[in-house]
Amino acid sequence: MTTLGKILVIINLVFSLVTGALIIMVYATRTNWHAEYQKRVDELRSAQSVVQTLRTELDQERTAHGGDVKKLQDSLAQVQEQVKLAQGDTAQRTTEVGTAQKQALAQQAGSVTAAEEAKRLQQEVVQLQKDVANRDKRMFGYEQEVKELRDKAVTAEIAYKSELDRTRQLLDQVSAMSRENDRLRTTGRAGSAPASGPAGVTTSSLKPPPRTCRGRWSRPTPRAV
């Protein structure tokens, strides 16, 4: 026999043992369930017999004392009816007393209520007068603020217009000076020869002193001819 056959035989033997163990466990469990079921059935029958016995005894006691229970129930019903009547009478008396007390309190508080109402109305009138005065004061303050803001707006508008006119005038002056400067520049370039100054010095050779030159200026004295 080969090794594979031996392994298969061993596996078959193991499965057979496991199957037998499972069969034995199922049988044992099934037997225990049947015994437990029989035990519960016996307990139920015993309990039913006890209940039947107690029910029979209760019926006997009820039959024996039925008349007394009926009398007690009738007496209890009469007592309950009397209690209800007494409670209704008491509630009616309580309502009448409460109504009388309310009427007396209303008559007593009538004059006090009128005086308190008049005082309250007077206080409300005073408070309304104060509120109206405060409102008028706030309105006057608002009007003053509006007036000041309006004056400031008018002043700002006038200043704006003045500055605008001044700016326009300055722009016109700058434009005129620019045109004059262009005209002078064009005229200076169009000359054919430089003009001669005194003592044979040409005009083009006359230059202004430099800005860094410093000294004292004195008026020239006239020469004798």
C-alpha cells in the first residue's frame, strides 16, 4: 500500500471516530431532554391539581360567607352615598362663603381702587408731560445740529467754489506764461546776430552770476565827463 493510501485510511478512521462521538452526544442530549420534559409535565400536573383544590376551597368559602359579603357591600354603598352628599353640601357652603367674601372685599376695595386709579392716572399724565418735554428738547437739539451741519455745508461749498475759481485762475496764468515763454523762445531763436552791448560786449556774452556767488552789492558812482 502506498503512502497516500495509508493517509486516506487514517483520515477515514478519524472521521469515523468523530462521527461516532457526535452520534453518542446527540443521543445522550436527546435522552436528557425527554427526561426534563417528563419532569416539567409532572410539575405542571401537580400545580394544576393544587390550583383546582384552592379554587374548590374558595368557592366553598364564597358560598359560606356570600350573605355577609353582600350585606357589607350594601352598607359600604350607603356610607359612600352619604359621604358624597355631605361633600356636595360642604362644597356648596364653601362656594357661598367664598362668594360672600369676594363681594365684601370688592365693596371694601371699591373706594381704595378708585383713589389708586386716579393717582395712577395722575402719575401717567406727569410722566407723559416729562416725555413730551424730553422729546421737544431732543427735537430742538436735532434741529440745532441740522442747522450747524447745513451752515458747515454752505461754508464748505463756498470755500470749494473759491478754491476752484482760484485754481482756474492759476491754471490760466500758467497757460499764459507758457505761451509767452514759447513765444519768447521762438523769437530768440529767429534772431540772425547777437546784439552788442556797451563797450563792445555782446548780449550773448552777458551771463548772470552763479547762484553760489556771495558778496555785497553797492550802487555805482557816476564818472566825470
